[in-house]
Amino acid sequence: MKRNRYRTSALVIVLLVPALLLACNAGGTIKEPAVAGAFYPADKQVLSTMVNDFLSKAAATPVEGRLIALIAPHAGYEYSGQVAAYSYNHLKERTIDTVILIGPSHHFPFLGASVYTQGRMRTPFGVVSINEKMAASLLNEKAGVTFNPAAFEKEHSLEVQLPFLQTSTKDFTIVPILIGQPTRESFDHLSRSLTSILKQHKNAIIIASTDLSHYHDYSTAKAMDSKVIDAVSRMAPGDLEKLLSSGTGEMCGGFPVLLTMMVAQQLGATHGELYNYANSGDVTNDKARVVGYAAMGLYQGKLTSRERMELLALAKKTVASYVNNGSTPEYAGHVPRLMAQGATFVTIKRNNMLRGCIGNIQPNMPLYRSVITNAVSASSRDPRFRAMTREELKDMEIEVTVLSPLEPLQNTGDIRIGTHGILLVKGMNSGVFLPQVPVENNWDLTTYLEQVSLKAGLPKDAWKDAQLYTFTADIIK
């Protein structure tokens, strides 16, 4: 399903020499297209008509929240071009000047990742410049992240994204990254580096290139793809990794998508949105062996009033159920945002006095499950208090605090009382306070830092050489 009828005589000539042609000119090296005429038309006018037709038919339904990353397919345009257009129509939601393209290497096996760091890349629409400074900053030979031009010779996963970008976005540069067989070092290095870059460059975005299941019958493909799409929508990279490793889900760009999800999560992404799904059987009507395609966006979104009240009601219902009969309620809702991974604390008070507070710092379970788990723990497993009794239920007050991702803190002067919660880690000791705690206790910044040190079981000045993280929170009460 990868090639199509757009093979031209010009392509035949190109294929007589290596597809990676580096032509020296005044503007530096230029990588010539490898699959123009095969995956998409080589003729500029034909290509323009096709891409604009795809975009005109791809309705971009507005999505609440800030777009952080896109996922787009990379097959021949006649198969996946219409699906890809749904992703590119959402670029108007952001002002973009740099696109970090991450895709799989289909033809050249290697360990780690290859970042294209020099010159420009050509399509029938013209050349696109590499953001050389940003690309070079990602290189780390020890981590297996290098510039290996051979990996890009015949590769199509990034090239097919360029005509859509050139049509949808103006005045942008790219950072092309191909993932081979990633090592833990290469994955961790890119995750940290890209997160740091994107925090500093607010007009940059990641686009992950992937197709879904390959060569199953139509119904099997849809079932497999729905599981993968669900994991991405819930921002659950752990669940996605399990699907891919077990073979119950497929993505040829699985590692690029996992990397993109990890980075997006650190940038505050809360959920994924499916724009469009189809497979090659929808185009060819041959449903015996199909390839799946999805267009998706990863967003940072705020909880709606309805979602906030649903979480609060769930916490109250859980505490009452567990204290009364030792059971927890089943979550019967299907609100996508509450199914997404999240980190929460549940706080119980009586007569304005703390009665229990337990939570999780990392978003390692669905938001609704985090609330249920922490509501049980706050009512019955906080080591500072005995388990709640039925008599205490009638006058309890409950807060649900939804946490943002942790941010490593470099300067304690950046902490804003009432806005930032603190996590302190030193050796095996750790302590955490929610943003509302220093306000409720009238602490200044120094007292705040001393108290979190003491909570970690350390001397009050331990914060001076401990690792500190901050986070913000949505407090529901």
C-alpha cells in the first residue's frame, strides 16, 4: 500500500543514482526527493491540486486546548493523503516556525536515531531549510543520536509530510529525525532534549509520522487500530508500548509516537484527539489486506466544569462507599478526558482540619482511576490518621487536586506561593506539598522549603542541595 501510480520518467532517472543527492550551491547542501513520483506526484501543479483538494475536504473541527503535537500517516497519497490532511488542517491552531519531524527508518537498519543537521530538503514545491542549530544540539554520539545521511537516502516517512507542511504553513524550518532501533540511552536523550527545546521555543511543534496496522483483513485492522488510538487518546504510552510489544496493536512508527507522547506529556499534554481514521480498504475496496491510518493531535486542555464536578462527585461517592461497605464504585462514564492518564491528590477535611490526603505524582493511571484510588487511601490509609468512620461522613469536605507534569527547578526564586506545589527528592527521601498548603498555613518561601524538607524526614535546610520539582494544580472543591 506504500507505492502508487505517480511514477514518472523523471523518477526513473533519479533511481539510477543514489536517492540522496547532495548538490552544492550558494545555499548549502540540498537533499533531493527520494519518492516524488512514487508516493506523491512529481509535477508541482498536479501535486498542488491534489494536496489542496485533500485539505479542502478535511474539516478541522475546533478542539479545546493547546495543540502540542500531531500524528500523521506516511503512505502513498492516494491511500493516506486524505487522512493526513486532517492533521495538517489543525496547524492553523498554532503559530509555527519550527517543525520537528520524527519518523521510522524503513530501509536502513541502525541503532539509535539519526538527525539530519545540514542544508535543505527539496520537494516539487521548493526547498525547506533545516534548523541546523536546533538539529545539531540533539546530537550525542554516546547516546547513539548521530547524523547518518544514509538513513535518509530512500526514506519516505518524513519526506511525504513536507508538501503538506509547505501548503499549510509558511516560513518554517524543520528538524528531521529518523528512529532506527532505539536504545534506552537514545530514547531518554531525545526525550529530555526535545522537551527542553520545546519549552524554550514556543512556536515549535512535533509531528510524528506513522501508519497503523499492516496487512490484516478490514475488521481485524479496525479492531487493532482502535486499541492503539485509544491508548494515544488517553496519553498512555505504557499501554501503547504493551500493545505494540504484544502484537495486539501495530504502528510502523511506534517508537516515534512513543517518543512524541513522552515529550508531549512533559509539555503538559493531557489527552489526544482523533481527527480522522481510515484504512486502505476504504480507498481501494480491497478489504482482505489493508493498512490503517490515523490523524491525531495531542493537546493540553483544561477540565470543563462538567468534568470537574464529575471527578468531585466520584471522590465523594468512593469515600462513602468504601467507609460504609469496603467497596469502590464502578466508573460508568465515558468522558474521554477522564479516561486519559492523570495525577491527582484527594484531600479530606472535617471542620477545616485535615483528615486525610493521599495522591500520586506521576500520571500513570486514568484520571478517574487516580481519583478512586486516592479517595480510598485518603479515607483509610493515610498513616497520620485512623481510618474514617461512618459517623464522620456527614460533615466531611473533599478536594480533588489535578496535577500538572513535574518541572525540575533550577532557581527557588521562581517558586510562586499559591501557584506552585513542590516535590523534594534527596536520596531515598521525598516530600511533597500541594500549592494550597503554604497559603493555608501563611508560609513564606523559606518556610515552605523548610517544611517540605522536614516532611521528607530531612533537616530543614535539606532543600539547599536536594532535587526540587514544581507543579501547578487544578483544585476542585
